[in-house]
Amino acid sequence: MDVPPRSLRHAGMAVQVWPDAEIACRVAGDLIITSIRAAEAQRRRAVLGLATGSTPERVYAHLVRQYRTGGVSFRNVITYNLDEYYPISPVDPRSYRAYMHRHLFSQVDLEPNRAHVLDGTVPEAFVAGLAAAFDRWIEADGGLDLQLLGIGRNGHIGFNEPSDLTVAEALRLPTRLVELHPTTRADAARDFGGADQVIARALTLGIAPILAARSIVILATGAPKAEAVAAALTGPMTAALPASLLQSVAGKVTWILDEPAASGLNGPWSVVRGDQDRVRGAAH
Ligand code: GLP
């Protein structure tokens, strides 16, 4: 039994704070499993938006463990990933397609043609068409039941980087090709053997399709995320900090944090049971 977290609300968004990253990731994984079961109960496929980066690795480890012990099946699941470097081969170990294959796709019973990752091999002239098609495929599948997000140190979600757009413009951003922000390149340096080696562009699900998901779970662990987390939760909505745009759909957003990532937030804190029920409801 997990230790009950501290909880609070900021700008209408539910915030759960768990003692450590392992538990936070397990909780996020359990919300995904709840979403899969809710769709099964409705005799339809669950549609999941998945994230990469170091943070969700433990979420996928939890899902794989649950799958192996019969706790969940991906037989009736469709997935759409948030982002991918561009250009990159899917067999390049640094690609997000390869990441997903390692951490989840090759480990569970998900059908290969239901596991969608933006394709880093598409010729540049066709990238806009691919991006628009990706948004259409999600809609054709009935929309995302749950979007899992991480957050960059600069407040990015997916690869939607800080910009000087107006809030109204940022909220309309579709899936597209983007330039990576210097902070993002610095953070990806460990995977690429130096910031100057990081692939400079990426494909990302846009702000609009992210916010269209029926529920959004944003997971942040570790002290380096504390500043961006506090600004996104307690600051104004601004395109300069894309995670703050989640405030525009506050009622369907749940932040899952460990103590270090929550260290920039102030109470008052309360027990979270009602919020967990709310998330469960949103996943139905
Ligand atoms: C990466 C990904 C994001 C991710 C974020 C944080 O660049 N594009 O989707 O949420 O940055 O990554 P990490 O979890 O490794 O800190």
C-alpha cells in the first residue's frame, strides 16, 4: 500500500506529492492501467499519449512488471508518442522510437501497427503532411484518453519549447517540426556525447492536440525540475513556459511529483483521495 501523498491545488490543477520518484512513477503507471481498464470496460481500445526522457523509464518498468504478472494487457491499446528527433533513424539507439521499443513496445503485447511514433525519416518536404496526419490519426482513433507528460527544465512539454507567442497563439500550436532550445540541447547532451552533437530539430505533438486529451498526467521528479514546476503551477499562463498552458485545461490535469520536484511549492496540503477518484473519472 502506497503512503498517502500530500496534495494541493494550484490554478485548478490537482497536485500529488509522493515521497520519492519510484512511488511517483508507480502512481503514474497505475493511472495508465486504470485508463486501459476503463476503455476495456467500455469495450473499446484505450488511446494513450506517451512520453520519453529519463523520468518515465520507471513508469514503463512498472507497466512491464504489471503485464508480466497479468495485471494489464496492451492487446486493446493504441499509443501515440509525443515527440521524436529529426532527422533520425528509428534504429538509432538515441531515437525515441528505439527508446519506446526498449522500454515498452518490445516487452508487452501491444500490436506494432498501434504503436505510433512520429517518423524521423520522412523527407523534409513531407514533414508537414506527416504532422497533420498524426493529429488526424489521433482524432480518428477517438482522441487521447490519457496524455502522459514530462517537463523540461525550461518548462517545455513534448518538444514545445518556450516562445514569445501570445497565449492564444501557443494554445493553437499543432504537431510540427521545431528547433530545440539551448537548455534542451544541454540536457540531451548526455545521450548524444556533447551538446553540439545533439540533433538540433525535432517533431513534436503540438500544444493543441496535447491539451485535447481527456486527461493529462504530468510527471516530474528531482530538484532540477522544481523551478519549472513551481512556475507552471503558480505563475501566469505564458508561452515562455509551455507547461503553464496546462492551466487552460486545469480540470483534467494531474501533476505527480516527488518531494524534490515539489520543493518550490507551498501548502496548505490535504489528503488526495478525492483527486484520485477525479482522475479515475476523467479516464472513463
Ligand atoms: C525531453 C522530452 C520531453 C521530456 C523532457 C524531460 O527532451 N522531449 O518529452 O518530458 O525532455 O526529460 P527528462 O525526463 O529526461 O528530464
